[in-house]
Amino acid sequence: MSIEQHDEWSELVVGRSLDALEPGDDARLSAHLAGCSDCRALLSEMRQVASSMAYDVADAEPPAELINRIRDALPQHALGSGPLVPVLADQRRRRASRSARVAHRSRPLLAAAAAVVVAVLVSSGVFVARADHDRDQTRSALQAETAVIGNLQHGSSYSVSLRSGGPAAGFAAVNGSTVDLVATGLDRNNAGTMYVLWAATGRGATMTAVRGFSVTTAGQTVVTATLPAGMTKPTIFGVTEQEGTTLPRTPGTVILGSSSAA
């Protein structure tokens, strides 16, 4: 891979750490992370930098003009009766109590990217009010992804890239008897259905259902499961959406999988 190509991946990693990627780029990066330890390490580092930057900036009252523009862009029901920009002093103190290891060389790159994202949002007047439930689920998924990437630094761990015919992409990370599915682009599953993660030990081997799960929030999905008894080092993975709430015996159409899962 050329330096220019890897620079592009590094830019996408910065965007992922800011939760600012378009769905297509997010899916491409998820597939790339499965085979690139350098980008996995960079993403883990950027997550820590992004977290620390929240504590490095002094509190400041935003300009009245900006507040008015945000008010005008938000639907009326999202504003509520309280102030638009509350000062969450207690939360800041709790968060600041957690120490973060920050790499100094990464801070300028992330700060520049953050400035670009903020500038685009402010200039376009587009602001999204997320429900607390969705926001918390998104944060949890990103934290889980960071933990999975950290586990892949161990010598015995490995990952398998997963692709689809659409925007969904991701990877399966195996660490001993545990497998983590990290995916982007999976739609919310229909009522009465669930997604199922399947695994097999090689080409031609029988696919076995590992775990069922639901997707309730668009964006990143992270699922942790224990491999079936007796299964070691699976190399084939697939995700299906199937009727019912119990694990099926045979897979349906694979909508996200490794090259041999379809």
C-alpha cells in the first residue's frame, strides 16, 4: 500500500474517532481495520485523544448568534423548557476524574479535523438532536469497538473481514473462545426477526449459529459471543436476518460475511 493510500485511511480513522464519517466511508474503514494493525492502533490512540480534548478546553459561553441558529434549526419539541446549552458541571468533574493517556503527536491532527467538522456544521446550520437513548447506545458501541481493537493487539487474536453487497461492512475478531462482531451499516431488524451470527472452521464446513442479536440504533454495532463448544479458530463468518427469537439450525441469506460465507 502506498503512503498516499495509507494517508487516506488515517484521515478516515480521525473521522471515525470524531463520529463524523459518512456511512460509505465508515463501512470501508471497518473492512480495512480487520487487516490493518497500524490503523487499529491509531484508532485506539485517537479515541483517547478525543476523550481528553473534552477536558482540555475551558468552559465558554457560545455566541448568542450561534445559539439562535441552533434554536432555529431544531424542531420545537426538541428544545424543551430548559436552557439550550446547560452547564453540566457535575458531569465534567466526574469525567475529568478519569485519567487518559494522550499521545502528544496526535493532538494537532485531531484538533484540525475537529475544527473542520465544527466549521462545516456551523456554516451549514445543520444540527442533530439525538435522543439520550440513542446517544448512550452509540457511545457504548464505540467504547466496545475500542476494547475489541485493543484485544487484537494480542498475538493469539485474529480478525476476519466481512463485506456485503450494500453499505454494511465490518469484521469478526476472535480471541480464544470469544468472538466479537464489529459492523456498520446494518439496518434495524424488522419486528419478529433477529440477526444471527454464524461461524465455520473453514470452506465447506457446516455453518453454526453463534448468537442472535438485534440492531436498535443505526450506526456501529458490536456483539460479543462465545464460540460453540468444540469450535476452534473459525475463519468463516456470516450474518443473516431470520424469523423468530430462537437460533435457527440453518442460515438464511447471508447479508454480511467473509468471502466464503455466501
